[in-house]
Amino acid sequence: APVLVLLRDDYRVADNPALHAACATGQPVLCAYVQDAALQDASGTRIADWAQAACAQLATSLHEQGQTLFMLSGPTRLSVPALAQAVHATDVFWNRRYDAPGIAADTDVHASLKKQGVTVHSCTGRLLFEPWAIRTQAGQPYRVFTAWWRAARNLPEPPPPLPAPDIRGKNYAPARTLTLPDGVRLHRVGTQPPALPSGWTSGEKAAHANLHRFIENALADYETQRDRADAPHGTSLLSPYIRVGQISVRQIWHAIRHAEHQNPHLATPAEKFLAELGWRDFAWMQMFTTPDLATRNLRAEFDHMPWRADAADLAAWQQGQTGFPLVDAGMRQLARTGWMHNRVRMVVASFLTKHLLTDWREGERWFYAQLLDADAAVNAMNWQWGAGTGIDAAPWFRIFNPVGQSEKYDPAGQYIRTWVPELAALDNKTIHTPWKSTQRLKYPAPIVDLKLGRLRALENWKNLPK
Ligand code: FAD
């Protein structure tokens, strides 16, 4: 009898605890990816395509070892118990997920399988620390990152990554005539990936290549370079791979620790980088404790903020036509590549929520649809951070000046020249303030007066009930 492995956003062979444990049973293994429209990202979003590409890539890797990846389509609660029954599986393995709908579905599946006499193995594969593992002395979730991180760093380090398991000869081929309920289907995952935005290659190999390039060339200067919009390789560019699990955070953690061990000069930037990975866990801890993180102001006074609903302003922001070069460069980089530099994400978020006084949820939704690394918890936490509505967030009155940020983090305008080519001919100074140029430019005038926008944001905030 076979065992089942369910794959969801952990599309890798190495350091995949569920796959590893399934292979260790010595029984035949049936690997399936569950396609459940109710739990999946809407088709047409970038992340849906990126996840599909990751599945195709995993199907290829498994195929090279004689293993087939199946797609099980239908509602999770129905399809998983039905497949287990149809193939007489003894055990089901998965890596745990932490979003409320996912947890609810898995809890129900667990109960059904138990009734059927099937053993469920729920493994830790997605985070460095379980969201319930780190609590204050009073047993409450932390509300401040630095305190949470200090507590995390006092715990034993995450376990070292697992090697790729030996899956050869373990393929379980189900009968062609399986009896499955209406609406549930099992078929092979194709190895043909969908088209992706230029510049991105799907796969575990590509993910590890980025990690090694980063460690070799960029880790030493990470603290200073990570904020430079004009340094295209100042950061690891790992977020899309982490999102679909083509690389695990434990693999990254231990590679960084190893580099640091080899070269003690790397200790400070390495710790900074690990803390960034920590922010991802912190976001999932927040999502686990407040499942409506993407929709509710965590600071309730913001429920009274008179957000503007100006469709033209929102469209200008989305399309990178605000007349502010750094904002437009960021939004166009997002549209073209599905990724945006972190510093610029912070600037465009501040601009939308403060200078344009637009509800952060508009920005959250737009980012989620456009980003290859669109992550329900990380995106929501960062939007709440930027808008000042979250816990441990930037205070509302810290309003980024898009011109000052541009002069500081893209001093020669290289980033702007790449994404806003109509400004490429301007000198290094004027490129940050094209409205001061005497040249005729095919570029919009600023859609908001920075000073007035700032005052409006502060005024409305002061009037919120405290
Ligand atoms: P690196 O600097 O190399 O960092 C390594 C890893 O650390 C990242 O891949 C990521 O997993 C984690 N990390 C870094 N910064 C953060 C952060 N601020 N919060 C949580 N984790 C972090 N990141 C996403 O992965 N998905 C999102 O949907 C997302 N939405 C964002 C929305 C806004 C408004 C802002 C300001 C930031 C958002 N980020 C998001 C965080 C950050 O911008 C990206 O993780 C980072 O730019 C990815 O590039 P990198 O892998 O080269 O980062």
C-alpha cells in the first residue's frame, strides 16, 4: 500500500520534511499537488503562474527520478480523503500551513483520514520557528519585532536542512480507473511551465544559484547596499523562490551561518540578513494570531481615517504615472518583472497611503496581484507597517519624501533611468525633480503637491479618535 505526500508551496525535493518522511517509510509514494479553487490564488495573478511553473519544475525533477507528480483537483476536504481511500493509502504526509482557511481545511481532512484509519504526519517545512513557539513571559504573542527576534535568537537554531531523499524505485502508479467522487480528478502534472515575466527562472537550481551569488558577492555589504535601489544585486532576490518553497528558509539560514563560520567578518551582515528572514516568520506569527491581517487595521483608530477614493490617483500610482520618478520607477519595475526593491516598496506604500491618503488595502491588493513573491502574511504586514496601522509599525507621521529618498538611495538616477526611460537624458540632479527641467519631457507633472499632501495626511491623522 502507498503513502501520500501532499505538496503546497513547498515545491522542492531537498529539505522537504514531508517528502523525506514519506520516502523513509520504504512504501511506494504517491506525490500530489492539490488544486482547490477555494484555497488557491486567483488564476491570472502572477503568483498563480509562478506557483504553476514551480509545480511543473518539481514534476520535471521528480520525473528524472522515475517519480510522477499528480494534480488532485477538487475541494481539499473531499478530494484528499477520497484519494487516500481509492488507493488504500496507509499514511498522508504534508508540511503544515498557517493561514486560517488552510488550517481549517487540513483539520477537517485530518479528522476524516483518522476515521478511515489513515495516519497523518504534519511536518514543519515552511518557517524557521513555529508561530506559537515564541511567546512573552505572560504567554502572549509578541507585538514588537526586536523583542520577538531576541527571544528567537535565544532558542536553539532551526534544525539543519535535510538532504534530497532517495525516491528512485518508489513511484506508486495508481490504477487508471480509480473511483473518485464527482468533481474530483487525478491527473499528471505537465512539465511545461507557463510564460513568466522576463528575468526569472523557476527551479531549485536557480534558487540556490541566487543564494550562492548573494553569499559570494553581496552578503559582506548587505547592511549598506540593501537600501540602494540602484544596486540590482544588493539583495538576495530569493523572495519569489521562498514563496513557492523552491528553497527553504532553513537551507538559507544554514548556508548563511556556514559562510559566517568560514569568514567571521561576515557576522554583522549575516545577522542582519537572518533578521530579515526573521521578519517573514514574524509576519506569519501575526497572520496566525490575527487571520484578518490583510483586511483589518490592527490599530482600530484608523477605522476612522477618511481615506480618499480617487480612481485617477490610484490608477496613476498603479501605472507608474505619478510624476515622481522613484515612485514611477518602482511601480513600473513591479509591472514588468513582478518584483520591486524593498526600499522602493516602502516609498511607494508611504506615497499611496499618506501623500494620496489612499486606503492601504488598495495597495495591498495591487501588490498581491502583481508580485511574484506575493505572500499573504508578509505583504499584509508590510502594508500595515508602511501605513502605520499595524503592530510595531512605522508611525503615521514618518512620511517618506519621494524626492529625498530618490536622491539618497538612487543618487545618480540609475534605477530611475532603467525603469523610466523618458527621463534617461536628464542630469543626475534634475532626474529626481523632472518638473524643474527646462526640457520638453513626455512625462506627467506631479499628481500631488508634496507639501500639501503631507499636511493633509498629518491633519487627518490628528483628527482620529485616540
Ligand atoms: P533580501 O533583502 O535578500 O531578504 C531576504 C529575505 O528576507 C526575503 O526574500 C524575504 O523572505 C525576507 N524579508 C526581507 N524583507 C522583509 C520584510 N520587510 N518583511 C518580511 N520578510 C522580509 N516580501 C515578500 O516576500 N512578499 C510580499 O508580498 C511582500 N510585500 C511587501 C510589501 C511592502 C509594502 C513592503 C514594504 C515589503 C514587502 N515585502 C514582501 C518585503 C520585501 O520587500 C521583500 O521580501 C524583499 O524585497 C525581497 O527581495 P530579496 O529576496 O532580495 O530580499
